[in-house]
Amino acid sequence: MKRVNTYESGGDSDDEFIDSSLSPRDYEYDHEHVNSRKKRRGVIEKRRRDRINHCLTELRRLVPQAISKEGSTKLEKAEILQMTVDHLRS
């Protein structure tokens, strides 16, 4: 396996390892596989963020203190969580 600096070739990471035993066709398949995995990871991460944001919106609707502050300023995620904790403790 030899090490290739992908900074010069415009890659995402600083260093990449290439298996010298791979044929060009195998390397192309491997490279496509890595790219598709990165895309899937991005989609999965977006779904996770959307789910978190949806749950925070629900908390903002359910916590009385957050409802009263809703019109004045946009609440930060940490504020919504803190208000939820305070509400559950009371």
C-alpha cells in the first residue's frame, strides 16, 4: 500500500492510502464506493439533525415557559432544553 497526498490532487482528506495491488478498475470501484458512502453518511446526518430539530420544536410547543417567550425572540436550542429541564423539575 502506498500513501498519496490528496491535498495536491484536490481530495477531501490530507492523506489517502492506495492499495498498489488494485487494478485501475478495482481502484475506480473502490473510489466510487467511498464517495457513495460519504453521500449516504450526509443523508443520514441530515435526517438526524432534522429529527433533533423536530423534537426541539415539539418541546417548545409543550413547555409553558417556552410558549410565553416564543413571540419575543428566537429561542436557542440550549434554552429550550434548559426550560424543559426546569419544567420537569417543578
